Amino acid sequence: MNDNWKLVFESSTDHICQTLKSMLEQNGIKTIVLNKKDSMVHSIGTVELYVQKDDVILAKHLIESSAS
């Protein structure tokens, strides 16, 4: 992944990142979800949500707003 993509959220569960991905994309923010979970032992690893560096501030604001 190139330097234009920045990590804005990580979770131990895929469905949380997929929900946030959908919400961000509905707001015009391109996203990438990177699943780093072990395929044999699902309790090991994380799922990471990335956005382009120009969208980091807005993405973090939207993520924080969705949590409250």
C-alpha cells in the first residue's frame, strides 16, 4: 500500500470495519479494508480501515460521530 493511504480505524471484528467502510463511502470517502486476521485462528489479528490521506480528518470525525 502506498503512502497515500492512512490507517483510521482497527478492530478485532470484520463487521465493524465493514459498517464504517460503508458509512464513509456514503460520504464520498474512498476506503480500503485490510484483514490481517489469521485464517486458521480468527481470534488472532486485526481488521484495518484505511482512507486516503486527504480524507483522514473527515473520516475520523465521521467515525467518532457514529460512535456517540
